Amino acid sequence: MTTNPLANSMTIPATMRAAVMTGLRRVEIQEKPTPRPGLGEVLVRLRAIGICGSDVHYYLDGRIGDAVVEFPYLLGHEPAGEIAALGDGVTGLAVGQRVALEPAKSCGACHACRIGRPNCCPHVRFLGTPPIDGTFEEYHCYAPEQCVPIPDHVSFEAAATLEPMAVGIHAVNMAPLKLGDRLAIMGCGPIGLVTMMAARAAGASFIAMTDPIPERRAAAQRFGADLVLDPRDGGAVERIAATGPIDIAFDAAGEQAAIDDATLCVRPAGTAVIIGIPAVDRISLWVHPVRRKELTIIMARRSNQALDATIRLMATGQIAPEKIVTHRFPLERVAEGMELVHQYRDGVIKAMIVL
């Protein structure tokens, strides 16, 4: 016999607010029916949602590569909240439970999934990536496996930084970083800073960072970078190399100049990891230095089942990704948050939507 999916639930309103993208750089607050969890689904009342650089790409250009927005559309894939209702067949979770949300739902059957690389699944359904709507709204339905319980002392805002933190942890794991390695990270934005946190937790002995924005360089210094440089001053590669051999360099900016610096500053037989998402469809390499050094070039995509490890590191105080949050906006001001992040105004590092 089928049971009522809302029998074990909070009081759920008939409608909810959603920040709907209706065109390039246009977001409207609309009333929508509140979803109800179906068989094997969980309804989550969202409390905090981070604004990601990829959200800004879609907001400005309507596309990243061949992923093209069709309006109306919802962005947002860094949420945290509390379980509001359980659909039939859901076990192991409870109404009122506080959770971080994994934005990816892979097929589980393809080659990538079978070898433990579900982030590379060609059939992945990723929130806020066309054609899958995102989470800039008050309620959203998830599969139970996307719900990761968080300790009571971890705030919703902190939990909403776990997804970008997992990106940094995945990049460090991909390298892979060894105890005592010396690193360079190009970009002191959110992903650069969480990559630094992940690298320190993994035992990096030296971390150099670069960024053209003074406030972001200052953040990197506060968070413990050993050397912080403005790449526009010239000679950043040489100054980093003068400190000693760099084993691994990370591009966390997605800019051609940052990718150049990352590949040029690494020692022979070293590794360069490209995390950033370029706004263009093609990038290039200085092929002869890269070839002569026989560099390993790694493209890191999102994260790979790293939320549990991220929560453990946060709970034990080894990382504090919530420190990257500099600005907070209500749902009605999503567009303002997007513009702030796009224009790098007011010292913004991470903007958060708080519901």
C-alpha cells in the first residue's frame, strides 16, 4: 500500500519563492508550487546556497561549452538545508535533519561510474547545469544519497561551502599531493583558497599564490600562504621558482595567463592541475617548456565523492571553508550577488544566498 509522502513532514506551504533566470543578466522572483517528494525522494527546505563562478558564467553568457541555458532557468548548486519531508521508501534520514547536498547524481552504470569516477559520468545530472534546474529556491527534491548529514555545530552557511571545498580536496587528490610537496596556486578566489586549505591538510610544506585583486591576495595571506604575488607585476614565475622547486601547480582562475604561469613554474617531471573553468572554448600551452619538462597535465572536474571527507576535516578543525564567505544576500537579491561576484567589487570572495 502506498503511504502519504507528507505523513512524516514539516508544515510545507503550497507555494514557494524561486529566483528564476528569465534572460541573460535577468533574474525574477516568482511564486512556484512547492514540490512534493516522490518515491525515493527527499524534500529539503534550503537555508543557504553559495554563488559559484559557474553560476556567473551562465548568468552572463547563458552557456559553458555545449551546456546552454534555455529560459526560464534556475541556477545554484551549493546548497544546505534541513529535510522537510520524506517520500515513500526513504530510510536512514529524518525530517528536521540538517544536511549538505551533493549536486551531482550520476548514472552508476557507465564506465566512469564503475571505476569510481562518477564526476566524469556522461549521464550525470548536475544541479544548475542545463538542462537540470538549480536550487535558488526555497524547497528542492533530492535523492537520499545526495543528502549528507552535518554535525549540529556546523552552520548551514558553512555546510553550503562544502561543495566548493570538495572541489579543492578532489584537485589535491588528483595531483596526488604528497607530504612535504611545494605548491603554487594561481588564483586566490574561492576555489584557490579552498585548494590551499586542502593542500595544507594534506601536508604541503610551501604554498605560493597569485592573484591580481588586492583583497584576494590579502585573504590568501590571512589564510596562511607562504608567498603571495600580483601576477601583473611581472616575474611571478621566476620569483616562485627562486624559492625552490615547485612540485605541483594549480590553476584556480581559468584564465590563459594563470594556466601559463601554472605550467611554467613547475619543476621538471612535475604536475599542473587545471581546476578553473575558462570562459573560452580553447586554451593553449607553451608546448616546448611543457614537453621538455614532461609535465603531467591534469584536468580536474568538480569533485568526486568528497563531501564526507570534507565534513570530517571541517568537524575536526583542519579546514574552515566558511571563512571564504564575505557577502550575504536574501533570495530577492540573487542578481545583485551575481553582479558583485562578476565585477569583483567590495572585496568579494564568496557570496552566499541566505534563506
